[in-house]
Amino acid sequence: MKRYMLKKNFRGLKKGTQFYLIAESEFIGVKEYVLRTRDLTTRVAVNDRELSGNFLLLN
């Protein structure tokens, strides 16, 4: 499962918060990603631009 971390504050979430990528979908060229925090309490749906601009892929 891919893990991401916030680069900067985003939608009321603090910089450094870690997320799991739960789902990714594409409809007519628009990609959407669903991420959940590590404790699985918060769900965030973002598009491709928001993912690349605000999140950092962790290995």
C-alpha cells in the first residue's frame, strides 16, 4: 500500500500527517485519489494536481 505525507498544511490537516492511498480512479481523463490518515479516522479525496502539489510519496 502506498504511503504519502503532507508537504504543507492542507484542508485543516497539519504538515507531516501521513496517509495511506486507499483508492484511485479515472473518469474521462480526470484522476481522483482517496487517502486515509494512518489511524484511518480522516478521509480525503484529491485530484492529480492536489496530490502532486501537497503530498510526498514515502517508500
